[in-house]
Amino acid sequence: MFATYRPILSLLRGTAFLLAASGLHGLLLPLRGQLEGFSTASLGLMGTAWAGGFVTGCFFAPRLVRRAGHVRAFGAFAASGAIVALLTGLIIDEYVWILLRAFTGFTMAGAFMVIESWLNEKATNENRGTVFGLYMMVTYASIMGGQMIVAGGDVKSASLFMITGILFCLSLLPTAVSTQSHPKPLQDVKLDVKGLYANSPVSAVACLLIGIANGAWGTLGAVYGARIGISTAEIALMMSLVVVAGAAMQLPAGRLSDKTDRRFVLAGAAFGAALFAIVVFLFEPRSGVFVLVLTASYGAFAYTLYSIAVAHANDHARAEDFVKVSGGLLLLYGFGTMIGPLLAAGLMGSLRPEGLFLATALAHLCLAGYTLLRISRRAPVPIENRDAFKTQPADRSVTPEALRLDPRRKAETNG
């Protein structure tokens, strides 16, 4: 039994280091930038640059991998991530950091695609669910672990940048020494917006709006925490709890959506996220405990939305189109994460730190309103014709290649 999973566990170790590096670097930069006096617009542009690089990487990284091979390509991606992390510690300049964040997004997309395709190659229809579950566990635990490293370090020093570089380098070791056969070449990523909208207007619009909200929070949540005066440890815990609360709520929300029209659950969760965001915006909490409770409650609603939207789209899609539909929605989400940081930065700069939550509330209210409108226009898919809801990995750390690992793809591979 253990021998069957040994190659997969080796790859998951590399994934853990890669995600820990990404989580650490993604939290460190806005905190250090805030201390250095970078403008809110520049901090927002760092998130937009990362998202732009990541989406671009999803389209172009497969060509690089086909040319160089999986092992050498992954080594190049991981080494590039380490170089960028060290450069951000050496060159403290907001414009340089914006450029480097775009490179980081590109290299992360390429590295994830290699690991995800490798895991998919080793998975069978019999163990695909277990492999996918392990990947999800590693994803959430590693991102949270990387963010919590910030709590134990000194944001003002270069040590955390060095640790990030070390983690990136450690991520390439499992694949570099692996004797396993290489996976098949990566497939090119395509985006059919017209087809996605025709399949499910709610899901297409929802993923774009969810990307706007989550991109705003993921980029500027740490800046919000720093500006209201909570400690670095509390900021790290806040950023982790939002994602963990969302992960914990995916299954109960998904099970509820299995029993009714998923769009009611989608609209309700969007209203819930908007409600907690508006509470933070209006009441301006400053106590670390209250901030943690309110933001975790926000995350419990906000970070369930993406999985429900994808499940709703797949209710309308043919089984063989699962990868194409889910991959397209993931890319729409990515485009949303490019817009969100700019919107939130503008509101934070012109209003106050809580402007971040006004930005997310606007996105969630638009999502809820549009979903309710569509409920009156289209009948729900009968419950007996749907697949059971399944949770999703952290959407900011997966590529369309990961969707080939999803157990629901068995229907596609089995014809």
C-alpha cells in the first residue's frame, strides 16, 4: 500500500515546500511594503501583476515544459522563484517589486502545472480520490504554514526573504532526484468565454466576481491588518483563518447545495460574505480578537463560493467537458484577481483601510443580485441529474492541469 503512494508522497513534499514559499512570500511583501511606505496603489498592483503572471503562465508554460522536459522545466521554475524572492529582499523598490511579482506568478503557474500533471500521471481511477484529497490537504496546510512563518520572523530584516528562497530550492529536490517516468506533455490551455457563459451564465459571472473579491483580500488583507494596528502574528493568523474557515465550510455548504437549487446557496453565501464585510466597514474593529472573528466569518462564506459556482456549472455540462469547463472558470477567476486589487487599493486610498471590505462587498452583492435574477430565468437542474458536490483545492494555487487530477474526471477517461 505504502509503496503505491511513495512516488506521490515524494511529489507532495515538493508541493508542500513550493506552497509554503508562496504563502510566506505573498504575505511578507505587503507587510514589508507597508513598512517601507509603499503606496496603496503599488501594493494593489503587486497583486494584479502576480495574477497576470499566473494566468499568462497557464497559457504559455506548457510550451516551455514540452521544450525542456518536466524535470528541467520545474527546476527552472523553482530556481526562478528563489531568485525572485532573494531579489525582492535585495532591492526594496515598489516598482521593481511589481515587475518581480509578475515573474513570480508566471513561474508559480509553470511549477504547479508540472507537479499537478505528474500527480495525475501517477494516479489511477481507483486511488484518484485519495490523491486529490492528499493534494488538497497539502495545499491548505502548506499555505497556512508558510504564512505563519512570518509570525515568528522579523519583517524588517532580510531573513524571511532568505527562508523563502530556501523553501523554493527545497521544492525542486524531490523531482530532481526522482527516478519515476516523466508524465505526458502538458496540454495547451484554452478559454472559451462564450461557451462558458452559454453553459452557465451564473457560474461564468460568479467566478469573475469571486476572483475580484478574493484577489482584493488575498493581496491587501495584510495591508489592512497592518494599518489598523494589529500585530504581525495576528495578521498571519487572520490571513490563514480566512482560507481555513472557507475550506471547512465548503463541505456543509456543498452538501446543502446538493439538496436544493445550488444558486440559492450561492446567493446566500454571497450575501453572508457581503454582510460581514459591511459590518467590518461600518464598525471599524480594532481589537485583534474581534478582527479575527469577523474576518474568519467572512472567509467562511467568501471562500465557499468558488466551489459552489464550479459545481453549478458542471451540473449543466457534459461529463466529458468537465476539464474544459472547470479550467475555463478557473481562468475567469484569475482575470478577476487581476481587477480586485486595483479596485480595493483605490477604495483604501480614498477612504480608510476598511475600504478593502467595501470592495469585496460590492463584488459579492453584485454576485448575489445576478444569481437571484438568473433563478427567475432558468429552471434548476433536477437533483437526480447532478453529481454530488466535491470540495476544491485553494483556487489561488491550482492551474487547469490540476483539474485532470479531480476524481470527477473518471467519467471523461472512462468514456
